[in-house]
Amino acid sequence: MPQLNPDSFLPQLFWLAITFVTLYFVMARISLPRVSRIREQRANRIRGDLDEAGAMKAQADSARAAYEAALAEAKAKAQALGLASREAIKADAEARRKAVNDKIAADAERAAAAIEAAKRQALAEVRDIAADAARDIVAKVAGLKLDEATVRAAVDAELKQLAGGK
């Protein structure tokens, strides 16, 4: 390898020194001043942005204080208006409540009558459905064919026993 040849050390050292000095001057005279200027510009810009942010914060704080004062005033007005309205609404609500209670009582009576009628009809239908289901179950499980009267009598007896058990 030519780099390790002791005869060429002196020229290599000479060119190393020239390259180093050239690189040093390029860095010291061109690159580093540019970097310093850029850093300074950035620092000034950041400082300016921070100052502007401080001014905006002060504006926001004063706007917030004005907002809170206006809000407190509006709350006080609303509270006074609410107290006055509450009494008028309370009297009107009492009259409406009485009317609604009367209507609800009438509707409840009608609903109770309708429920009772539906209950009677459902119980009548349950007897027929239970008889049909019992006949089908006995036919499938035991293989017996029962007549309608026997099945209905058994269902009636069971329904009477259930009604008496309550």
C-alpha cells in the first residue's frame, strides 16, 4: 500500500498540512460565520415570537377579565328574571298539574277496564291453547289419541287448581 510506504510520508504530510489549512480557512471565514448569523437570527426570531406571545397573553387575560365581569352581570340579571318567572310558572304549572292529574285518573280507569277485558279474553284463549298443546304433547310422547272433552276437562281441572293455589 502506498500510504504506508515510508518514502512517501513527507509528501503526504505536506499535502495534509495544505488541506488542513485550506479547510480551516474555509470553515473559519465562510461556514462558521454563516452558522453564527443563522443562530443569531433564530434567537432573535424566537425572542420576538416570545415577546409577541406575551403581549397576546396579556390581551387574552384582559379579554377574559371583561368576559367574566359580563358573565357575572348576566348571571345576576338571569337570576332576578328567573325568580320573577318562577312564581308565574309555578302558579300555571299547578293549574296544569291538576288538569293533567284529572285526565290521568280518567285514563287510568279506562285502561284498567281495557286490561281486565284483555285479561279475560287472554285467559279464555289460554284454555284453548293449553288444551291443543296438551293433546299434541300426549299424542307425540305417549302415542295416544285423546278426545277433545277429556283434554279440556284435564286442562280445566289444572287451571282451577292453579287459580286456587294463588
